[in-house]
Amino acid sequence: MENVGQYVRQKRKQVGLTQVELAKSAGVGLRFVRELESGKKTLRCDRVNQVLALFGSRLGPVPQEAAQEL
């Protein structure tokens, strides 16, 4: 399974958005989108969810066994 940043990058490209357009659409800054897509470990969950909402997704708990398989 891919990480959240890879997921966002893939979805953004599928719909043909630039990072600037994604940031504007989600109501977050360009720097935030860049950090998210690059896999920064410490990001605000509410802002990550703002971005994920554009793709019909959101953060949620994952059973520990499944997380270890990632």
C-alpha cells in the first residue's frame, strides 16, 4: 500500500491538477501540499483531511497488524 502523500500525488495527477490548483481547491497552502506529497511525517490531520476530501477520502484508524504490513 502507498502512503498518503503518494496517494494524493496520484489522485491529483489523475484529475489533472497542479499542486497550486490542489492547494487552492482544498484551502491549504502550496507548501502544505508539497510537504504532504513528499511524505513529511508531521502534518496536521485536519488539513490532510481537507485535501483528501477532494478525492472522497479521509484519514482513519488502521488495525496495527495491517499497518505493519505497509
